[in-house]
Amino acid sequence: MKKDLLKKTRRDLLDLARKLGVTGRSKMKKADLAAAIAKAMRKPKKAGKKMVTSKTPGKQRKARVPVRQTTLVRRSWREQQAVVQHAKYEVKVGKLPHEVRKAAEALELPSAYGETRIVLLVRDPYWVHVYWEVSRDDLLKAKQSLREEWPKAKSVLRVYDVTDVDFDGTNANSYFDIEISGGATNWYINTGVPNRTYCVDIGLKTPTGRFLPLARSNRATTPRDAPSEVTDVEWMVPDWEFERIYALSGGLQYGMGSAELVQLVQKALGGEVSSGAPASFGVSSIVGERRGRGFWFRLGTELIVYGATQPDAKVTLQGRPVHLRQDGTFTARFELPDGKQVIPAIAESADGSERIEITPTVTKKTRRKG
Amino acid sequence: MKQTTKGYLAIILHSHLPFVRHPEYEESLEEDWLFQAITETYIPLLTMLERLENDGVPYRITISLSPTLVAMLNDWLLQERYVKRLEKLSELAAKEVERTRWDERFNRLALMYHWIFNTTKRLYTDTYKRDLVSAFRKLAEGGNVELITCAATHGYLPLMSINPNAVRAQIEIACEYHERNFGKRPQGIWLPECAYEPGLDAILKACGLRYFFVDTHGLLNATPRPRYGVFAPIYCPTGVAAFGRDMESSRQVWSAHEGYPGDWYYRDFYRDIGFDLDYDYVRPYLHGGVSRVFTGIKYYRITGPGEKQPYDPHAALLRAEVHAGNFMFNREKQIEFLNDFLGRKPIVVAPYDAELFGHWWFEGPQWLELVMRKSAYDQKVYSLATPSEYLKLHPRCQVATPSLSSWGWKGYNEVWLDGSNDWLYKHLHWSADKMVEIARMGDWGNAVKGRALRQAARELLLAQASDWAFIMKTATAVAYAVRRTREHIANFIRLYEDIVHDSIDIEWLSRLESKDNIFPELNYAVYAESDNALAGSSGGLPVSKK
């Protein structure tokens, strides 16, 4: 066992040691590490394994996690066991590439996860999107397998139409290839035909036409862009009537009907009658009025009346009391409309024995051109 | 509900905001999204519905409250901060009353805002005791309001279903949280962005949901053809009902051109003093304290071409009344016609973002109230209904599968999957897979590990919010959306690693728990379900690696 371990890198060993809970591992040399690991592996594992063989975990777990009383979440003991056993066979557990963890610590996202995978997503009736990653190991294997053809091989997406097919890699209805350039790791694919099911391989294609798949995607079905041709025997409706229902559902005029209908409804759907956008809070910080309205100019006028007196005096402006700061100063600010403003300001001493009145008059006139 | 009418109108309000809670800052711009919505939408809606209750108006409305919104309404820190914000705004409004003294047209508006902020504060602290969730619950118990849920963090489900467990967790956690807050499991769900794909209904069914909504084309393009268009729900083969959105009633409210909110007498959303007034003067009241943002004090009406005119609340109310009458009249005509044409009582489903009312369309709550009152007393053609009620009265519906659709721009997934945001999915999918992996490992009675697992689920859920992709696409607060996604994914990765290595940093975990504190009782075991329990997943083939 120790020999096998010594073939691994020290970092792999460290990972393993950490998983096994070997203490003092970071200070060990590689050979010591391997020995410690071999020793730890001979011992029965502490966490998972032991528990699986006992009969308590299922019960314990139920008691601890408040589980809602439906068939859904509540599991029989047997099912629970299956879940646990499944987890035991998860081989990839915890072996994240170093870069992934480092990125996470810097609150950055890793550029790759070191796992080979391709995922197919539907965008709309005519377009699908794929993204993929091929691990270094898998790429090396491919290199070995292609031998001298390797340098000339090109990255290719093979897009299979697998509508109504239980796809086994050979029985697709049809397929086409897309050559990938520039180190792309995702691609938008125009499939052209709505309501079909697709599956995509990322692979390598040699000049001789040999295709070596590296990963296969999930299946995904594009939506229809028009009503189904399938009619329901029980809920049968003649075509002309359905066209009218269709028009009505789309909010079009009652009398309408014909071939353009589908197009019109689609336009109505895709156009201005959408959701969210205007009321979205994400938009709040942008003044939409200013968008697309060309040149604009706004002007406001305010009048500031300020002054000072003895801190304990009483001051009024136009008969309303004004708040004095501790040092006896004050500032009042007014929106100034067109016209004449008479602003009597009166200061009265604290004992009421003295009084000073100052009355400015302000006239404002606005002219606008353009 | 009157049995003698010729059809039904179901008004649906979808309320949602992403989880924006930043204890690490004194003030954050994004928290103000919530505060504005409480002042302008949620409290006006509550008081409006309570008026209807007090007057004994027979009305019906369906409201979805997203779990993230409910969580924020429940959060003491945000409650505390909201009260502070109201105090600040009240102070600003008082200053405005002084400043506009010489201009009657603005002065009365300043007085109005001062009144609004003070009244809102009194309602919030004294009447509702800061607990709006209970206020909604109380309304629902009255029977006129049906509360439904949304996905836990408003995740965009069709782009998540590569891992069905992740979808199921979004739904199940939402249903559990709804039950915890409103006393019972929800009957229906508003799917985030109205986004559906075939197979999703199986998960809804497994979570005990009975109905959801799709956009018009999602229902029209159902297989087989829907006999009654969007005017009757269909049952998915799983037995979950799908209601389709009516375009006509949608357009009257949503459309930028024909829609009511664009009326020249209504208040202009953009002309806010936060932008209009002298920077030094308003700066102390700008939330976040730096850049110009909305304060909620807006003095102008939309006006039309030419110089903006001051807002006149009375004139606006008169317009709201005309528009409510027009809306009712159009529904009468529509439903009368459909009843004749279909030979069945139609249901017209009119869903709107709740935040449209009050926030965007200031007079929206008044309009809605008038629509309800008029529907109850001024006409006999249709009755207001909730989807549950309709299904009880008309349990026989056609079986058909809606087609993949959303209510976003162009009607499919494009808003949430394009060059600006497609990079998200690699990380979200990877994290979802790892979440399932560690949930299946379980915590084996280790309390710290249990906490870490719950927190990992929270971080994943928060990263999945469709809001981030939406913001990236619409290029509004991109930096924030990117940062939020990064943080949550990065936190998830660290938690994942720590969990599988049994090296959980308790101090760090505690910090995360107090920051991203959504769903305190979250049950991470929902991620551990075995795949075959999830019929109808689209993630068919296993990934082969040759």
C-alpha cells in the first residue's frame, strides 16, 4: 500500500492525510506521510463507514432534522441507507484543484473546476447554448489515443438531433459539427428548427474524419414557436375556431384570423408587453427619462436667506419662526418662483425689549428660448 | 363569488425583491430597494386591502410573496433600518415644506410627502408593529386574499433543471417557508419570471402545489392544442393546473404606449428631488450617501411633450377612476364575448409585478382599489376569483403540457442566458451538484457540520437568484450583481471544501450565518433526494467520459 502511495505527489498525499485526520501531517516528509496514511487506512475509518453499518443513523437523522410529514421528504430506512451508500461511492469528494480553493478565498470565481463536463441549455426555439470543460487528465488521455494525429485534430461540437430517440451515441436522427476556435469554452448554436431534442458532444476531429468524443451533454428540447399540430379528440376544436381563440388569447381584435396571425401574436408577445423591466429596482439608479431623449437642460432657482443675531434671540421670516444655530446664525433656503417675494425678517431680543426688522424684496422673471 | 356571472377575472400580484441585506455597511444602496417598496407598494397595498375588508367589499386577489421578500420583511436589522430611513425622509420632507413655501404648487406636494412618511412610520411601528408578514397573513385568513409562494430565492428554474434536486430545493424550501410564515402550505406558485419548462410540474406536484401560471404563448403552444386558449386552465399530465396570462388586460397596464401608467396626469417616476435638487442640499438624505438616488419625493406629472408640469394628486385620482372604469368595461365586453364564443365561463388571468403599483405607477394602488370596488358594485358580467376557487368550481379541464416559456423579453430564456450572464451557469451548476453530494453525506449528528451544510445551501440559493442575471443583462447595477454572485459561489466553495475535509472554520461560519441569514430553519436534506424520485427531469443522459 505504501508503495502505491509513494507514486502520488506530496500534495495529493496531504489531501488524503487531511481526509483521514492524520495529525502533524503538514510537517511530515513524503515518506513519513505515506507511512502515516497507510497506517491510518488500516484502521477503520471514523466517520461515514462505521455509521453506515450500524442501524442508528436513519433514526437519528430523522429525529434531528425536523422533516415535514409528506411522502416526499420522509424516507424509509432502506431508502436512507441507499442514499448513504451512494454517498460512500462518491469518489471525487473533496478533491478540488488547488486553484479553485484559492480563487474562492479571494472571493473570485475559479475559471475551471478540473472536471470534464458539457452542459446544454435552451435559449429559445431556435438557439441552444453549450458550455464545457475538459480536464487536463482527459485531454492527456485523448492525446495518447490520437497519437500522431493529435497536432492536427480540431475541437468540434457534434450536435445530435435525438428527438424521440433513446440515444446511444450512434442512432441520432441527424447531426452536424461545429468547429470551435479561439479556446472557447461556450457556444451558441443555431438549431433552426423548434421543438426538437438535442444532445451535444465536445470532441476532437482528425483530418481523416475520426471523431473522438470527450464529453456528452444532457438532452434538451427547444420549445415550439407556434401552436401544436396535435389536437385532442375529446377537446376537439375546428381550425378556424382555434385561430380565433388564439387571436383572442393574444389580445388581438375579435375579427382577426389568417396566416399572419401567429406572427402578429408573436410580435405582441415579444414586444412591449413584457414584464418587470420598467418597475425593476435594479433600474432605480438610472434616470430613464434622460435616455434617448437627446439634449436636455433643466434650471432651478433657490433663494438663500441667512443672517446672525444674539443666540438667545427669536427670529421670524415671513412671520414663521426660524431655527437659530448655537452661535446665533441661521440659514433658510427657498424655492424661488417667478414673481415678487417680500421677505420681512424680524429679530427680537430674548427679553422682548428690542426688535429689528429687515425686509428684502426679490423679483424673479424667467425667459426660455428653445 | 357570484355564481350567476358569465366569467371570472383573476388579478395576480407577484411581489419579489432579491435578498439585499448588508450588515457590513452602515447604509447600502440596495437595501433602499426594499425600503422604497415598503413605503410605496407593500404598505399602500395592505392599507388598500384593509379598507376593502372594513367596507365589506366582496373582492378577490392572489398575491405571491417571494420567500426572499418575506425573509427581509421578517429581518430585525432591516426593520430597524427601515424606521431610520423613514425618519430621515420625514426630516427631508419637513425641510421641503419650508423650502417650497413660496410656491403653492410644490408646497402642497411637500406637505403630502411629509404626511405620507409620517403616516407610513406610524402604521409600520404602531399598527403593524414592524410585522408586515403577519398583516398579509391576517388578510389571507379573511378569505379574500390568496397568498401563494415563489421559488425560494427566485431562481430561474429552466436554466437550473440540469440538476433537478436544485429545482426541487428551490420549490420545497419556499413551500416550507411559506407554511412557517402563513400557517399552511401554498396551493399555488408564481414561477420566477413566469418561466416554465415541461417536467417542472412533476416537481411542483411532489411539493404539493396545485397550480402555477405561464405566459400566453406557453399555454397557447401547449401540446395538444388548448381548446379554450388562455381562457381556461389546463392540467399538466401530472394533474397540476397551468393558468395562462391574458394579453389584453396585460397590455392595458404594462404597455409603454397604450398602458394606463403612461397617462400625462400621473406622477413622473423619474423626476425625483434626489436627482433634481442641489447636491449639497439633498446629499444627507441620499441613501448610501454618495451618488444621486431616488428619495421618493417627486413633484412632477408625466405631462407629455414640453415643459414638465407640477403633479396634481386630485387630477391624477380622477384619471385613475376613469382608467379603472375603462378596465372594468373592457373586461365586461371581453368576458361577455368569450362566454358566447367558448360556451364556457372564461377566466381572464391578469398578473402584474406588485412593485408596479405604487413604486412605478404611483396611483396604481388607487386604481386597483377602484377596479375591485367597481367590479363588486358596478357590473354583473364577471366576478373576481382566485385560481383555487376557480378550480373548485370548474374541476374539469383539458390535459395538456404547456411549452417552455417565460414572461421576459422575447418570451423564452434569452434574458437570463446571453453574453452578459451566461458565465454564471457553469458555477451555479457545479455548486448545485456539489451541494447534492454533501447533502447526501449528511452531518451524522455533528452540529457544526449541520450548520455548515445549511449555510452552504443558503449560499447556493442566494447565488441562484434570477435577479443577478437580469441585472447583468439590463446593465443597471452590474457590479453589484456580479459581486453578489461571486461572493455566494466563493462562500459555497469554501464551505464545501471545509465540509468534506472536516475542517470547518467556526468563526468564519458564524460570520456568514449572521450575514446571509436567510431561512434560519432551512432543511438541507431536500438536496439529498435520490434522482429517481424526480420524474420528468431534463437532465437525461449521464455524462460520459471517454
